[in-house]
Amino acid sequence: MRLCSRAKRLAMSLAELVAGIALAALVLSLVYSIMHAGSSYLRRVQTALELQQACMLAGDTVAHQVGESHAGSMRWCTTPQGLVLASPRDPSGLFSVAPNGDTQWCKLICFYVETIADVPTLVRKEQALVGAPLATPPSIVPSQDSAYFLALPIARHVVARYITEVSGTTTSPCRVRVKAARSERGKPYEIELETQVAPRN
């Protein structure tokens, strides 16, 4: 009788152990599923925030230069996508003003989309105007397009990464439209920003 009672208690302990292991496995599986879902959500949010920041940085940078330029001194380009405009700031970044208070024009600025390390990137190049500073807003000739600046052997400055499109209009108030896009684990993400700004000079 004692042996049977002891074996019965042992059998019940084994059954409880198996049930406990199964329950623990179920709990761990649920915890893993929750953590995986949370990690995926965090990656999605982070990717969306990065795109939003890049889009806002690119849009604000271009819109600021449009606001300082002249509607007749801008040209939107398609190959590659970009914008060429005249700027009243000298090489040191100071606003150039004549003794009589009129704005003086010092350089051309070009924003265009270029692929760098397999990432579409908005870059900026500058070139001094011939005879600068000029008293009147210069016209952007057809040869001074984004392709010209792309091939120009001067330093480029990265504005924002993952920018796939930059376009707009030259009719005041000018529209500036910027699009950012990237893929994360095979899933595409895209954000677009459009703003209006009136050139002040």
C-alpha cells in the first residue's frame, strides 16, 4: 500500500510538471509575440519619423532659399530633379546690400537629387555669379540647370537623405514640394511635404 501511494504521488507530480512546462511555453510564446509586434511597431514608427524629419529639413532648407530669392531668378529642373536659384548672400553667408539699400545678387544655388551610396539624397552646390555682386536679379539661362551643377567639379553639401523628389513652381507664391521614401524590411514608406513661400527680393 505504501509503494502504491508513493507511485501515485510521483505520477501526479510528473503530470503537474508536464502541465507546468506546457503552460510556461505558452506564456513565453505569447511574450515573444508581444515583443516581436512591439519591435516591429517601433521600427515602423522610427522609419516614419526619420522620413518626416528628412522631408521637413529638405523642405525648410529649399523654401528658405526660395524666400530670399526672386521669382524671375529661379528654374525648376527635371533631370535630375532640382532647383537653381539666385541668392543675395555672399560667400561668407551674409546678406549683400548696396549702399543705397538695394539687394545685391552674389551666387547661384542648386538643389538636386543625387544617389549617394544607393540612397537618394538632396544635395546643394553653389557657384559665384560672374561680376558679382549684381544690382539686378539674374536670369537663369537654360544651360545653368541641375545637370550642369551635377557635373560641376565643386564641393557638394548633403541636405537630407532619402529624398526622392523635389519640385515646385516659380509663380509667387512659389510652391515647394518634397517627397521622401525608403523601404524597411521590404515594406515601402513614403511621405510628402508641400509648402508655399513668396520670394521677398
